[in-house]
Amino acid sequence: MLDPKEIDAYFNADSEQPRTKPDELHNRHSRFVRAAKLLLPSIAAVLIGLLLIFPSLRKDARDIRLDITRPKKSELEKLHVEDTVFYITDKKNRVNNFLADKIDETAPGSKLIKLVNPEGIVPSDDDTWLSLKAPVGYYNQNENLLELRDDVELFHSEGTSIKTPQAFYHFGQERGYGDKQVRAQGFWGNLTSEGFEFLNSESILSFTGHTDMTIKEESLQRKE
């Protein structure tokens, strides 16, 4: 048989458990409402910003994928430099400086360099010099030979300018030459010829093949 006293004690103990007061529930609810009022506008603003930015992010990612190209194996093996100065040494160890928009090795390990817009000056022993300029050039490192093509312009410091489709300069021999049509002019007059030769060690510029020359009268009276 159950003892009535034990039953009464059980219900009395349960009734003595702490209960949440109505005021405390009201305070909790108020705090939650205030927090929601502050957070919800912020969350909404973030979502709107993401919606506005997302299309541009997708466009940028697409553009980047289109711009990136995988380099070919041959491009990694060949020399390629842009907007640079390169140096060529002649047989007297004089350094000749040349500028170029681009230099590219024609084939891996070929030692044949293609030059885009090469331009430079070749010095002489007697303080004279020869400037070289062309849209395209090739430098053979094994032969120490520079080839210029397409509207080549040469200018000697003594006052003679030369235009020709093709010209060569051998740094080991200190010799320039060409066998294409030449148009030249200077203080002495104008001429056309079938070729030219320049011996840098002797500072001699000569024209080869059939040559037509018009001499200015005043140049015959020019003092040394």
C-alpha cells in the first residue's frame, strides 16, 4: 500500500520547482524583437548587394578564361624579350649597343635572333660612326653577322645617308655591305648604285656596280 504522506510529498516537491515569471518572458521577447529589427535590414542589404555584384563577377570570370592562353612548348624554349637593349662585341672588343622593340629566337637553340625595329650605332677608331636602322633584322650569333631588311637606313657621321632594301654588317670583320639598289645623298650630292661597301677600320664608304652620281657644285669648293 502506498503511503498517503509520500504521495503528498511528491506533489509538493513538484510544485516547488522554479517557474519562469511572466515578466521575464516578456523581457526576453522584447530583446528578441529589437535584435530582429536591427539584423534583418542588414541581412537584406547584404543579399541585395550580392545580387547586384554577382552578374559582374560572372562576367569577369568569363573574360579571364577567354584571355588566358596556354603557351606552346616551343614558345617556352625560345628566347623572347620586348623593349630591350642588346650588345654586340666586335673583333676589337668594342661594344655596340642596339635597341629593339622585340627580339625572338627563330628556333630553340638556333642562335639566329629576329629583331623588330632594330636601331644602333657602330663606332670607329677615328671617332666617326655609322648608324643603322630598319623595321626588321636578324642577328646570327655564330657568325657575328647582322642582317637588316625592308627600308634600311644608314647614316655616316661624315654626312652621308643611305637607303637600301637590305644591308649586312659583319662585326668580326668590321665590314658593312649590300648588293641591292642604293640611294644615297650627302653634302657632295646624290647618287644611285647597285650596292655599297663600308670598311669601318679604314672609314671608307664605297659604292659598287653601276653608279649614277649628281655632284653639287658647292661641294667641289668645300674645304677639308
